[in-house]
Amino acid sequence: MLADYIENKPVIETKRLLLRPLNKDDIDDLKEWMPDPSMYTYWGKGLSKAEKDPRLLFEKKEKAVKSFHLGIALKESDKVIGDIYVYLIENDRMACIAFRISRKYQGKGYAKESVSAMTKFCFENTQLQRIWTQVDVRNIPSWKVLEKCGYTREGSIRQGKMVNTWCDYYIYAILKEDLEQR
């Protein structure tokens, strides 16, 4: 149940990764990639103050919410190389997913491993039936990751607003039943 994770966020283990809550010990890792402007080319918005200075992420007490924001950490070293979100949860049935990996660690399958694990976790441990996202059409690596994870391109929006950016973007989604059939 989603309610089970309001206070205690999950830790999801894969072959090479841990998807886990971020903490103050991760600040140095976050400083390596989070302020990199190239991380925001297709993110839909520019850097926030906290992304420019990751210490700010830990200044406020985190609100108890159903959504997940987990760090993507290498299992062998616990180094945080990216993050993954499940948010915009509607009626405990549908949610949006977003992910990003440090440029230094892109192209090694970590995004696919993270998205697959988070998707499976959500469908097996919560009431979610549908997970969707928006991807800038120019962000070919991200939409390829989604397709490898079983997400379906449901359509495209021309010159729509994706977060704070006007661009052409695809809508991808996966249903619980899609994953069960794979």
C-alpha cells in the first residue's frame, strides 16, 4: 500500500544498485552531478537553488507524502549517481516517473535497471495500476530506456508545456497488466 511508505520510504535492491532515500552523507556525491547544467537540457526546467547547492535539500524537514524521491546508488560503494521519482500520484492508482543519471555513469544500463526496479516495486507493493511520463522528443536515450522497460509510447504533444519548458514531447506509460504479461 502507498500509505505504508508515507513515513518510511523503501530501499529497492537490484543486481548493481540501491534505490534509497537520500541523506546528508550523499551531499558530496550530489555535488558531482546535480549542478551540471547538461543534466537539465531535457528535464523540463532549469536548476533549482537546491540542485545548485545540494546541501539545501536537507535543510528542511521532509514532508510526509506518498511520492518517492530516491537516490540511485552503486551497491558496491553506496555512491549516489542519480535519482528517481514517482510523483503526481492520483487516487493511489496512477503516478508519474522521472529519472536522471550522472553523465559520468550514463550508457552503462543503470537507468534501465533503476526504472525497471522502481516500476516492478510500485506494481508489486502499491495499488498503482499505471505509471506514465513525458519525455522531450530529443531525449532519445531516455525514451529508449522506457521502451526497454516495457513502457509504451502512447502519443506525442507538439509544442506543449513539459514542466516549465515548451517543447515537443512523447507520453509513455506502462500498466500493471503490461508488466505481468512480460
